[in-house]
Amino acid sequence: MSNILIVDGNNIGFAAQTGGAKLSVGGRDVRSIFGFLKTLRMLAQAHSDYYPIVLWDGKDNWRFKVYPEYKGNRNKDSKMAQAKEAWSEQKSDLQQALRLLGVAQCFPEQAEADDVAGLLVRKRAGRKAILVTGDKDWVQLVSNDVRWYDPIRDRWCFPSNFAEFTGYASARQFLDGKALTGDSSDNIKGVGGIGEKGAQELMMQYGSVEAFFHKVDAMGHAPASAVLKRFAANEVPPKSSVPMRDAYYRNLRLMNLIDNMEPIGLVTWDRSTPDIAGFKAFCEEFHFLSILSVLDQWQSVFSIEKRRAA
């Protein structure tokens, strides 16, 4: 049974679009396709006992119901919006290339790739996993047999460097810290008044937010800082309409990948049989000459034997 490379399709594809050299064929932008395939092949070759699975995003409507402002900042930067559109135009062609290579792809209908990654980690049945993404949300899934790798910045997170990498002693503390401070990339506001340093100090002193609540509620403990007193009292902070504890629990629900129980809904798996002749024709159409020059060697890392082992 193969170990698994769990690849964040949208994250890696968009990164290839914004970070790669310009590449076009007949006026058509193809840099995301080429950059993604190059990255995936590098990973599959470096980790030959891991089988790649590419996860795509569905529409997680429940998050927008919980928090209507979720990801509301995504298209405000015009350059990023243009890059997103260029990547979107290449996505179906990339998915076809992966299909021709026989790479497994997952298409959830009502969930994000993040949610499926969490599910695969929980259900991996003893297999080791490497999480391939630049999204630090996935770091909460790191454990003894699960590593996080960002190919964009070439950085790893293991259990051995977790505290140094995140500033938190454990994955649960990291998740608690995110729920306190919010996530600007997803337009999720923090509880108010607690920044990264404050969240880390709270974790060091109490171990978890729930332990903090227990101490102030059941034991009558009075926090030393004014902001923690407001947090304990569930006050509404300035420039917000949401009480601080309520915001924490809302954020925890939005961000939790460790044991998120929200329904994922229908999931479609694409495990096509490799079609090397078809992939060759694809590369010829897109003028991927560097792949064509070593095609047999290039595609061998996605062999049928590896698929059977998975």
C-alpha cells in the first residue's frame, strides 16, 4: 500500500501562474499547466513510494452561511484577480493532462480541498502522507506520519520543527491560535485585540482556549491582561458586532481541519487509466518540448504499478 502525496490543486496551480516565467502557445497562457506538471513530477520522483492525489475545491456553502464575509477580499486586487482568471482558464486542460497521466483527482461538490485533505489524513489507515500546499491552514494536520511541504517556498513542517515553524507547541494550539487571530487571506476576522504574540502567550500560559475558559469560569481565575478579561467576559470589541468568545467558536468551526464534522457531500474520484499516447499528443499541442524530449522517462514516475499499490 503506497503512502500518499496530497496535493492542493488550486493552490499549486495558482502559484505556478503567479510565480512562473511567462509561457504561451498561440497566444494562450499555459504557464500554470506546465508549472504544475513540473512540480508534481518533481515530487513524484523525489518520493517514489508516495502516490499523488490532487484535490480540487468545491463550493463549501456552509462556510458562507456561517460567515457571509468569508473570502470576501479575494478579488479586490486587480492583478491577483487577473492571475486568478488566467489560472481558471487553464484548469480544465491541466485536469485533462493529469487524467492522461493516470493521476488520481478528487472533486468534492460541497467542500474545499482543505476539508478533503483533513478527511484523507484521518482515514489514511496507517499510510504516511505529505501535504503539498503553500496554505499554512494545512499545517494543523501535521503529525508523526504526516508532513507539510510548500514547494513554492521550499519549506517543510514536521513534528520536530513544528514549534519553531508555527510558534505553537502542538497542532491543536496552532488551530486555537488561528481561531483567535483570524486569517486575512480568507477574510476571517480575529476575536479582537489578540494578535499572534498574544495568542502564543495565552497558549503558553493556559495550554488551550478551553483550559482558559475553564479556569476563568469554573475556578474564578482573573486574567492579568485587560484584553483577556474582555475575552473571558465575552465582550464585544471595538469595530465589531460579535462577542469575543462567539467569534472564537465561529472561527474554530470555519478553520478546523483536524476533526471537522461538517458534511462534505458528494465526492467524485477520477482514477483514469494512463494514456501515454494521449499525453504525448497533449504535450505536442501545448509545445511542451522539454517533456516530449524525455517522455518515457518523464511519465514513468506515474506508473501503473504505483497506482495498483495505492
